[in-house]
Amino acid sequence: MLKDLISKQKEQKERLLLLPYIKRNKIDQADKWNKSGLIKVILGPRRAGKSVLAFMLLKSQEFIYLNFDDERLFGFKDLDYDEMMAELHAIYGPTKNILFDEIQNLPRWELFANRLLRSGYNLVLTGSNALLLGRELATALTGRHIPIDIMPFDFKEFLLANKYDYKSDDIALRYALLEKFLRRGSFPELVMKDLEPNGYLDILFDSLLFKDVVQRHKIRFMEPMAALASYLINNITSSYTARSLSKTLDFKSDVTLEKYLSYLLESYLFFSISAYSHKFGQRRKSPRKIYAVDNGLISAKSLQFSKDSGRLMKNLVFTELIKKGLKPDHNIFYYKTKNAKEVDFLIKDDLKVTQLIQVAYNLDDPKTMKRELSAIVEAAKELNVTELQIVSWNRKETVKINNFSVNIIPLWSWLLDQ
């Protein structure tokens, strides 16, 4: 019965509220919107801490909780929403605060949420599909919601979870934790419980792929989708086009390949960016670069890049930029100069290019140093940009070259904005 399920989930909620949690950096931003009258939509990959953030947001007040990722709810076909609300109030009382977890599993959820909002409810929703920011929200909630993105721990949160004060002088421990962050990733449960990463992340990756892609989009044949996901995780930071992927993976249609790729991006498993150009048409035609949501997934699922520190570091810098609020193809791109030299990340603020970031694990080889400096300075000349950074593993210096200053900064320092 629905009443029994709600009661069991209420017990689970009470247990979860008693657990110790790491304060997320997003909580202050989210708290500002708590009494706004808007629907708070917390979005991000599974196991990134969306529910915890929602609990932190509502813990000082009584609130209704229902998790639509509970497989027992799947047995309630043609669920009557008025009956569901009556059962929820019978157990929780007259409170108008509601947390609905993984709302994308509820058919026509956006219309239901809009009706509750008009009835005076304070709604917090979580979802594991970026499409919630697109068509489904746009249909009914335009101007009535605020999206709050949550990702796996950033480096400060990771250090806090490991009880390390980042202002400490214990450099050896700092680098040991940085290595762990680089290779194991930072999904909260993995970090907090110090779990074996490969088993946990293997299962998580497959769960994300099945629940948020195959099951949600009713894909009949899983093998092509699994092949695409496997190829991407093994080619992180590489360039691709839909046509090249389709040919490599023997897809029958470029259109199908593009559709499957869009599903993977919606699920937060992957991100992609285009090459920057002043001309929008040129951006659309350029090869894109692929990144994974978390380095731990790369280490767990990749056959070839688990020990490639350079690629892992580039992926890590990208995900940290996303955690800072940058959006692919909006204010973060890569850049290719007229002479085909590449800069890893171009940062844009409104219409202005403000920063170029190059990532190089080891700069000890003079040839590597020359190559990285040449690319970023050439790009700076073409774009008239003066804020230039090369993020390295442990090197710190400022290099003057051709009237430009290039700041070489250790990864840990860049992560902590030191």
C-alpha cells in the first residue's frame, strides 16, 4: 500500500537527518532561494549529494519527503496524485514544505509541481537528468523555478571530508590527498566511507547508464549505447565528431549516434565543449571534446587512461570549472589557434574572453614547456587576453614572454584558489 511505503520512507528520512554530513559549498546559494516562492530544482548526477543538500535546506522545518527512485513506487500504475497528497498529509500533517527526490521518474511531474506551487507549497525537487533544465521545465515552470547544480565534492569539500585543514603546512599529506582526489574521484559516499573505488564506481557507472539512459529513454538494444559510453570513457579529453564516432562504432546512422550521445550528456555522465569562435556557425562545425563527470569513473571503467596523469588532470580541471558554475559552450570552450595550436580551456564572461587555461602535468622537459607556452601566448595574441595560466602538478613560477605574463600554478593551489 502507498501509505506503508510513505511511512517507511519517512523512517528512512529521519535516519538520514541524524547522519553527519559535510557542509556543501552550494548550501549558502541554495539557502538564499529557500523562501523565494520559487521551486528549487537540485540537479546533478546520482550519488553526488542532491538529497543531502535538500535535507540541509529543509532540516530546520518539518517537511514531506517522497523518493520516486523507490522501485516499489513503480508498481503504482496511474498513480492518483490527489490520493498521494492525501496519504502524505495523513502521515506528515499539514506542512506545506515538500521534498520530492528524483522527480523525473514521475509522469507529468512538471504539471503536478506547478499545481502545488499555485496552491502555496514550498517545493524542493531533485533530479538526475539535465533535461529537467530544458523541455520539461520550460513547458510549465518558466520563471517559477531556480536550478541549483550539485556535483561530487570539490577539492575543499574533499579535504574537509578527510579532516585536512587546507591551510596546513603538511605538504606531503596534501599531495597524497591530491593524488587520491585525482584518481579515485570525489563521489561523497565513496569519500566519506573510504570505500573500494573500483567496485563502487563500476556499479555506479552501470547504474547511471541503465537507469538514466537506457531505462528512461526506453532503448531497446543496450549494446550500441554501452559501446558508445565505453568508447567515450576511454577517450576522455579527446576530440570527436558525430560522424567519426558513428564510423568508429559502426552505427547505422549519425542521427542515432547524436541522439544516444545527447542522452549521455543529459544524464551527467559526460560533458562536451566546442572550439571557441566568434562565429556561432564555426563553433557548431568544430570537433568537440569529451569529459567525464568524475575522475573515479575514468579510473574504474577506462582500459587505457587510468594511469594517464595528464588526461586525468585535464578532466579534473574541467570538472572543477563546472563546479564553479561555468557552463559548456556558454562560458567554457577549448581554443585552436590559426596555426592549429590548442589551449585546453577558454573562459568567457558575457561577450568577453577573460582567461586562458592550459593544463600540463609535468613541465620539466624544456620541449613541453616551450610547446605549452607557445600555444597559450599565440592564443592570447589572437584573442587579446592577458590572464594566462598553466596548471601543473607542482610547479610555480611566472614566465614573461612576448609582453605576456604566464602564471604557472600547482594544481592544489589552483583548486583552492590560493
